[in-house]
Amino acid sequence: MKSLIQKYENSSSFLLIIGLLAALFFSATFLINRAISLDGGHWYWSATLRFFYTILFLGLGFIFFKGINYFKVVIKEYFSHFKFWTISGTIGFGFFYSLICFAADFSPGWVVATTWQLTILASLFVLHFFGQKLSKKIWFFTFIIFIGITLVNLSHFDTSNLDSLLLGFIPVLIAAISYPLGNQLVWEEKKRRREKNDKNLYILKNAFVKVFLLTLGSFPLWIVLYFITDAKLPSQGQYLSVALIALLSGVIATSLFLYARSLANSSSKLIAVDASQSGEVFFALLGEIIFLDALFPNEIGIIGIFVTISGLILLIKKGK
């Protein structure tokens, strides 16, 4: 199995499959957060508890599967580069997830998932900012995906309720920029250490370690938010729901996504991995239809889904 994976792990098709698996598990975030919001749970605890559980699950996993010495190396990495992990973790995980949870109070989960796909366009600007060269075709195909997502979005938005529209949109827009920026900072750090032949580079090759370090780096933000929000203590149901999100999205999905991104050896493949996250829209919508009685998309929504899938296919072919 390992040799088979190594044979195909740099192909665009393999990266697409891993990316879509990550999108499937990521979609649980939008669905469960919406259910928590409808049940009266506060967004702060939905965000904070997820990262607490992620630290707990991964920390125990390192100790159990890798040993206590490996865990000590991971912790040493965090404190040795405290500033880097705090900045990248606050941006990539803290800003991203706190704003996603906040938006769930104002928009259905699948709508948040749809708006979240702005991260595909944001990824282009982030990569361009870091000096990555992107062809005009990539910009064009990604814009097609964006048009499809916009159609899906417009098919269900109630424009008469501008407060909910803006509070459900602007926070997700900021989150969509923050997430690829934080991840790209890690990618650039790994590249810098490789060029310097850093002896501790191996620690950044483990996707679970990167999730753990980014999560630890976000904790200063959660402390600040605790003192500026009016969140009451979470219910027992919220504890359980967030634990499920932490496992499905915080551990499994994020690790799959970072794993796929670490295998990408070109700008085109990086974009393809990021674009595969558009699958969250369809998984979240299906989940809401099944579990939360959401309405099936109308004609505009169906057209948007078709356009989005077409754009994704074209983008993946470009990455080959």
C-alpha cells in the first residue's frame, strides 16, 4: 500500500482525491456548527473547544504512537519558534475558525461553506504575494469556480435581510483570506529550512505536527477573545458536538489537507489542492438536507453546482 501511494502521490488525481476527502470531513464543521447555533450554543465555545480537543487528541496520539521523546521534540519546536507559530497559528487557525463559527449564527451551514470557497481566489493572491508564478489559465479556471459558487450562494440568500447577509459574509471573507495565508506561511517556513539544511526539518514533514503547532499558536487569541466576549458556559451537548468536529475536521480533515499540500510540488498543484475544498459546499448542503431539513437548490443553484464542478475539472487538468 505504501509503495502504491508513493507511486501516485505527486499526481494531480491523487492530490484531488485526498483534497476531496479532506473537504468531506471539513464539511462536518459547517453542519455541526449550524446545529449548535440553532440549539443556542455560543460561537466562542464552538471555536475554543475544538482547538482544545485537537491539542488533546493529537498530543495523546504523539505519545501513544511516537513516544514521549517525540512529543518533547514537538513541544521544543513550538517554544523554539514561538513567534512564528503564534503568528501563523493566530492567522491560519485563530482568525479563520473564530470567524467561521461567528458566521454560523447568521447563515445556514451550507451557505457558510459556499461563501468559504472565496478561499480559492484568496489562495491565488496569497501565492502571488509570496512570489509564486500563476498562469492566466489558472486564474480563469478558478474564476469559473467562483462564478459557480456565487450562483449557488445567490440562489438561497435573502437580500432583504442585509444584517444577516453582511454578518454571515464579511467574517467568512476574512476567514477565507486568513486560512491560506497561515498555511502558506508554514509552507514557506518549510522551504526556508530545507534551503538551510535545518536538522529539524523532518518535524515539519508530519501533517499532524503542523496541525498541532498551528493550534498551539492560536491559543493567545482564544485567551483574548475570552475576555471580550459574553459567552456563557457551554452545555453538555456542545462539549460532545465540538469534540466530534475536532476529530473529523480539526484532526482528520486538516491533516489530510496539509498532507496533500505538502506533496504539491508546483503552484498549479497547490491551487488544485486548495480548489478541491469546493467539495465542502456539496457535502455540507447534502448534510443539511438530510439532517437539518434544508431546501434543495433551485435552478440557479443547480447551474452553480454544475459550473463549479466544471471549473474544478478544468483546473485539475491544468495541474497535470
